[in-house]
Amino acid sequence: MVDGHNDLFIHYFDCKSCPRGLTDYRIDTLNSGHTDIPRMRKGGVGGVLLNIFGRERTEQSYMGAWTLLRQIEKDYGSDLKIVKSSSEMKSAFKEGKIALLPSLEGAVRLGENLELINKYYNLGLRSVTFAYSTNLLADGSDDTTKYNGISTFGKEMVAEMNKLGVLIDMSHISAKAMDDILATSKAPVIFSHSNARTLCDVNRNVPDSILKKLKENRGMIMLTFVPYFVKKEHMQWLDEGDALYYKTLNDYPDDSLKMESIMTRWENSEPMVTVADMADHFDYVKKLIGVDHIGMAGDYDGIQFTIKGLEDVSCYPNLLEELAKRGWKEDELRKITSENFLRVFKEVEKQAFAIQKTKP
Ligand SMILES: [Zn+2]
């Protein structure tokens, strides 16, 4: 299977003791996070859109992240392989290696012109989340509305990504921005990690009207195992926890014991989100737009809470089993695990080739 989004790099660049190197956080043995090679093998992982990011937003820091990526491939070469095309991804499958497809969450690292996207494309970047928070390209899903969709520069970026053959990822952007990109892009687009808004009404999820346009666009949504994007109750519980934390801080400013006891009580009241709840999103989207537009995304290492039964990269089979019990056929499961993604990626490449022929 191909996972739409993984944040392994958090353990090197965004933790208490970060930045640190490969020897400080190994992935060839069971580690404390969600992602390592033994568990990826157990989970049947064949490829992953790996979020490449450094500690700071500078270009230098970003280059450091690419150095780490190359180091990972060098040190774990018998298991992992960096890929830059759909055919390279297929070859990696055949070699029995896990394909790492470099992706970027938050185009703020692309700066204010088209130079960096070209530079990073040459490094191997093949998928970009258009905006995380509102940036120069588009409005974020939970941020201020600046353009009511995407900016003029955003439109230029869509055209450039179409021309290069970079997957445009619409997770994290506002619904209007999704609509704008769907009206602009000449190639299929993806949601690398989002769910259906009808089942869980949060801004990060995708409305039905957009899902229907996604079908026309021939793109796909990689449904994500993030409990607070699966069930609204979980998001409400998180919001309550936030409010409770600040209220306690205000009521008992110097009482850390009181804070701990109150927050522990809150944590113990976490609403349970199950594999069945996750499967509901798969059933729903399949019914609405068909099985050809669905994929899977763990968002592992990027989330603090997990779904019961989908705790780490070894768990994908639990979801497939649930879907099989619900009547999903083997060919449908093949599509959502990897075939749909390979089809979309290939179409993006083909479209880029066609554009390059007319606009060298
Ligand atoms: Zn994300």
C-alpha cells in the first residue's frame, strides 16, 4: 500500500532534543514513534509520501532535510528507496523496497517566485500541499481568509506544478481554495490526508460538492486516520481540553499538581474512535464518487492521538479487513491501497509531458 502522508521527520527536526541525526533515532528497529521499517513491513507498506522538512523555514534548513533523506536511503538501502516517478515507484515495489516519494507540506517554503519549485523538483520533490496556514498561494482551512481562495500567484503555481509534474495536494486549504484549484488545474489533484466533511464537520475535511468535482478532475482523496478528522466528538474533546488547560492555568497559576490532576481526568475522557468509524468514511466516499478516487493516509508521527486499531504503520491490514467484512472486493482494496495513486501520479506525469511539448 501507498500512504499519502507521513511525518517521520518530526523525530529529527521538531522534537525536544532536535535537531538530531539518524543514529539518535533509528528506523530499522522498533522505535518510540509510529514509523519504522519492521512495522512498515508488517503493515504491507510499499510506498509513502514522505514530508521532507527541516527545523526552520530557511532554504539552508530545508537542504539539511534533503541530506537526511539521502542518508536514510544510504543507511537503509536494502529496505528503502527514494523514487521520483510512478514507474520508479513500481520498480521499487518489484525490488521489494519501500518507495519514499518526497513531498512538502506547506508551500511557504517555496518563497515568492517559481524558482524554488523548479529547484526542489530537480532534487526530487513530487508533491506539495498548497497551503498549511494562509500563505502567498492560498487560504488555509483554519486561518484568515486573504484571497477568498487562491491568489494570482497561486494560479501561476498551479500551472507550474502542472508543467513540472508535481502532485498538487489540497489538504489543509480552504474549501474555496480547493474549488479554485479544481477550476485551474489541468492535471488530477490529490488530498494527501483529509476526510469527508459530511461525516465529520471540520474545516480540514472535504465537502461533498468538492468531492464530486474531484471525481470529474480524476483526482483522489487519501482518507486519513486522524481521530479528530474522523469523528467530530474527538475534535470537540480536544477543544475542551484546550479551554480547560487555560482556565486551570488562570484559576491555579502556581499549582502544577492541580493542573496535572485536572488534565489527566480530561485525558481519560477521550472519546473512542474505532476502525469502524474510519471505514465509514471509506464507505461514504465510495458511495458518493466511486472507489477509483480513494486512497489511505496514516498521517503517522504527525498526530498525538490515534484511532483504536490503527495506532501505527503496521495497522493498515486492520482497516482492509474491516472493509472486506463490509463487502469490499479484492480489486477495490487493490485500488485504494496503491493502484489509484499510481494511476493519478501517472496521469499527472503524462499531462506534464503534454504541456512541456507545447511550452518548452
Ligand atoms: Zn497535515
